[in-house]
Amino acid sequence: MDNSLDKKVVRKLLIAAGVVLFICVLFTFIHVNDVRKYYYNLVQEELSAHLDVASATINNKAEEMKDIVTSLSGEITENNNGKEAVEILKKYSEEYQDMNIRYVTSDGKMYDAEGIHTDKSLYEEISAYNASSYSAGYFSNCYKLDENSAYIRGVYRFRIGDEKVYNYIVADSNIDDVFNDAEFSVLRDLSYVCIINRDGEMVKESGNLVRDYPSEHNVFELLKDSVKDTAYQAKRVDTFRNKFVSERLSDMTLSDNNGEKIYLSIKEVVKTNSMYIVAFYKDSYVDARVNNIVVRSMLFCLVIIVALTTYIIIIWARSTKVRNVMDSLAYRDDVTGGYNYNYFRRNAPLIIQENSEEHYVICRYDIHNFRYINEAYGHRKADEILKACIAEFNKIFSKERELCVRINSDQFLALMINDIEFAEKNQKYSKAVVDAAIDQGVKYPIRFKMGIYQVRKEDRDIDIMIDHANVARKNLKGDEKVLEKTYSDSIIVEMKKVDFIESEMKKALASGEFKVFLQPKWDIVNNYVIGAEALIRWVRSDGSMVYPSDFISVFERNGFIENIDFYMLDKVCELISKLESDPLHFNVYPVSVNQSRILINNPDYISNVEKVVDKYSIDVSKIEVEITETVFFDEKVKMLEVCKNLKALNFKLDMDDFGSGYSSLSILKDIPFDILKIDQEFFSEAQTSAKTKVIMSKILEMAEGLSVDVICEGVETEEQVKTLKDLGCKFVQGYYYGKPMPMEEFVEKYCVK
């Protein structure tokens, strides 16, 4: 924007400011009456609020007196001795120096901090109080001592022993200090304020002479003097006085002899006997304040307009610099020095729009297992890798037409052109980040877990596009084989399937829809069954099947696999218990039960297993616990401890999927496994790969040396059986000898003698 345009804008703003000032002044004069009404209501509200606080101030003082005299009466009752009473009074007087505290007995004696006196006047005065005025033995009121002084008095009456007359504790406190409290000060500024009794006599009044009232000591007489020229108004005062005596309190509005209104508000001091705070003021007070408001409003408007105009000019002159600073704060990432998520949301749609001929993809990705880098190498080196992710992207991809930002932690968002060089650039980018990590001394493999969304011409909402890329990323199974997924409608179908599984799983478990199937394990040398593996099947009430490939991974992610694993263990133990109870009719074979990583990580796992076994009192050696080899990859020490505890309980241990991980041999050294189960994918190569046959034969040889049995899974053909026999394998499991079958069918086929 050029300078001439800036000047035009500033000139228009100045004109607008003048118009606003004129309208404010005009509006103020037109609505003076509205302002007056508003301010009257404001004064009433303010007055009422301060009356509440002022009443509470006196109430608190009266309540404090009650606590003091009540406590003092207890001490004097326990120490019914003249000298002791004086000492107690002296102690209280030193602690509460603003109070005159005395003990008055029925024989006319009066005790205070100075000693014992004979003075029946105080006893006669307080004993004359109406007995009904005492509440739980306590009476409090305000009284006027002389023309200038007023007091709050608290009286507690009590009997000592079997005496039938009352003694009294009396505490007096000068009300002048209370009357000078901040709230009373505000009241005096707002109005004429006084404290009165039920008869309207003023115990204390403010010295504020803003009002032009006669010097009366009764508030009702004062009001009648103010309206004596108007018989109707005087009658209204009498009516109000009668209502007041009957405790029907209300505010009141009168017109005085000059036609000016008098506004009166009243508040009862509930902790005293029939004492009230009264405040009233005249119209002239409000008018004076309203006039001040009008003048102040006009001046305030003028100041605001001038300040606003000056501010606009200054801001406009510095706008470029300010915009740069704001952009830096709003759109920069403080870790990488690059742009952030806000910048991406603002600029990615513009880049796509400006380069409409290009095919774009949005990638949401993070660094796989980045927490290991943080823990192993520290935050400083981890941050350097994050910086490299942005720096290397800017070197390899187009700065003008492509964009990469860090969202948070190790998560990134990129807009990239999907052309013939896309895959090559991605590989180059990944290698560049790996090289940068190596330069920092980080040898852990850097790999990106990436969700991709292909931008369509009709796409408009950048947030939806980002969400689609993130859905694709989250839909990755979590293993290390596939770290990239492109968004498609099938992902939504998969998500709906997961939602269905999660919504039905608890109900299905409770209603018995999960069934235990057993697949036989076979001795191929002697040709007979040697045991079985327990496998879960979900058979819905309508007979349809939900396959394990659909629900097992979901259960592992949401933790429900713990319920399933213990359910399987319980059912297998129940089966073995039934078979063992009738050895004449049934053979009992070992059954292996899979146990997931999540379950084994539970600190209560071993104790929970013991509870299940104890429940059925079975031969524990008939249960084989299958643990997948990859479980040991992340938390080897913890898993080793769990396995040793299982062995101590006499369970047999199977290592499932042997050969699919990275640490099999070292684990075999530490854990006394009973059985190795060769992974189906590993064995399937044995018929075509000479190297694999050599490895298989060495595994069998090693297992024999360790006194560990080997079972090959996934045996489906006679040719596979022959090959395994030739290699020296004795035990297999697979469709060739039997598919997984319902538990009842397995018992009928193999267990019945």
C-alpha cells in the first residue's frame, strides 16, 4: 500500500472519529433523563449493597461480642471467686482493648479489670431488659451514651450452680470506630446515614450535612419536618412508621416541602435487638452526579477519539514491522525455526490454488519410535533431528510450491507435488535425514510413519484433507513392515468395522459368543495326536463369523485382549478339569494357550493366572503358555522375569513364531522353553530354499541339544510332511492333520477312549 493510500485511510478515520464524537455528545444530551434514571437505579443498587456490608460489619462486631461474653461466662463459672474473676476480666480486657468488659452479679457487685465495685445501676439497667429479647442467653443492642458517643452492647446472662437469679457478662464497644469503617464512609458519601432503634431514635448519625434537614434525633420526626407543608406526605410518614414498628420493612420515597424527592432505604442489624441502619438522599444529589457524568462523558469521548486517532496513526506507521513480528509469533515453530501448523492451514490452500495444474498430496508423518531417540540420546540431539527434517525438506522440495511444517513433538505435515519424481524425492529426503542423524551421532534407524491423502480438484477444506492424511497414518497396524498408507474409502470401511467390533465386544463376551476352537498337534513319526492349540473364534448369535484377523489386532490396541486371553485360559482349564475328573473315559492332552504382550505386562498377571489354575485344581503341566518371540524385543528383562515365574508354577512354555524376530538365540540361552514353534512363513520357504533347509536342520539339531521340542506350524501338504520328516522334525500342526474345530468336537474325536 502506497503513502497516498495511507493518508486517505487516516483522513477517513479522523472524519469518522469526529462523527463519533458528535454523535456521543448529541446522544448524551438527548438521553440525560435516561442517564438520570440509570444513575438513580445505580445509586439505589450501590446504596443497598453498602447497607448490606455496613449491617454485616455491625453484625460481625455483635457476633464477636457474643463469642467473647459467652466464653468469659464459662471461665467465670469455673472460677467462681472474686479475685479470679478480676484476673480473668483483666486478661480479656488486655486482649480486647476496644471493649469495656464487666461481670455483674445479682447482689449489685460489678467486676472489671480494675477490681470489684458496688454499683447496682448497671445491674438494674440490664436486668430490666425484656426476657424475650435474650436468645440462648444473649442480648445485643446499640445505645447512645451522650450527644457524641454511641456504643454496641452485648449481654450474656447465666446462673451459677443452683442460684435462681441471673448474673451477667456485659461488653460495650464504641460504635464510632465502626461508624468510621470504609463502608460507612461510602454511605456518607452517597447519602445521609444513621443508626436507629425501633422507635426511630437515632443512636448514631453521620456528620454529612449535604441534606438540609432540621436537627432532630428521631428519624420519623425529621422526615415529618421535611414534608410538614404537605399533609399527604406527612400521613405517609406516619403510615410508614406504623409498618416499621410491625417489622414490615420497606424502602420509601417522599416529596419534601420544595417538591424535591427524598429516597429512603432501611436495613435491619439482625444480630442486635431492633437496631437498623437508615440511609436517605434527595434528587439534587442525583442531579449533581448526573451533570458531572454528562460533562465527564463528553470529555471522555473527546479523549477517546483523540487517543484513538493518535493510536491509529502510530499503528499505521508501524504496521509493516508489527505484522512481521506477529507473523513470527503466530506462524513460526520455536524448535525447528521453520513454519508451524497455523502457517500450513493458512498457506497450503493458497499454494494448491495458485498451482492448480499440479497434483498434490498431503502427508501427515512422524518419526517411528522417536521416544527411543529422546531417551537414548537426549533432547538436544533429538531436536537437531527435528530441525533436519525441515531443513532437508526445503533443500529437496520446492520452497515456492511445496511446504513442510512441524505440528508438535515429532509429528510433521507436508504438502508435496505428486509427480514422477515423488517417490525418488521421498527416498532422497529420508536418506538425508538419516545422514543428518548420523552426523549427530545417532545410530538408531530413522524411519517415517506416514499417512498420505491425494488432494482432489474439488477439495476445499484444508482441515478435512489434513484429517484424512492423519486417519491414514493412524490406520497403520503399528508393526515395522509397513510404515506408509494412503487414504482411501476402504480405510473408512475398516474404521467402521473397528467401531462395530469395539461396540459389540463386551456384550459378545458376556453372552458367550466367543468360542474356544482346538487345532490338533501331531506326531508325524508315530502318527497320533499329542496335544492342541486353543484358538479363539467369534460366532455371533445369528451364526455369522467375525474372523480373528479382524478383531485380534483391535483387541490388542484397545486392551480388551486381556479379557479374551484370560477367558481362553479359564475355558481350557475348565476342559482339562472335566477330562481329568473321568480318566476311565477320556484322554487328557496338553493344550497351548496364547498370552498377549499387554496381558503379560500386567503386574498382577502371575497372581491372576494362579487364581484361575487354583479354581480348577488341574495338572498345570497340561497347560502350555505360548509367547510370541517379538514380545521380548522391547522389554526383554521384564518378560524374562514373567517366564521364569510361569516355569516356577510348572507351566510349559512355548515360543511362538520362532525365527520371525531378531533375538531368538539369546532368549533361548536365558529362558528354559519347552517347545519352539517354527513360524509358518519361515517353513514355507523350506521346500524351495536350500539355505532354509540347512537352517531348519540346525534349529532341530540345536533344539535336540537343548532338550526342546520343535513344532512346525502351517503344514498343509503331504510333500511338506515328507520334507520335515527328512529334516528330522517330529511334531507338526496344520490343516493337513486337522483344522481348528469346536472344543466339543475335539473331545469327541480325540479324547474319548
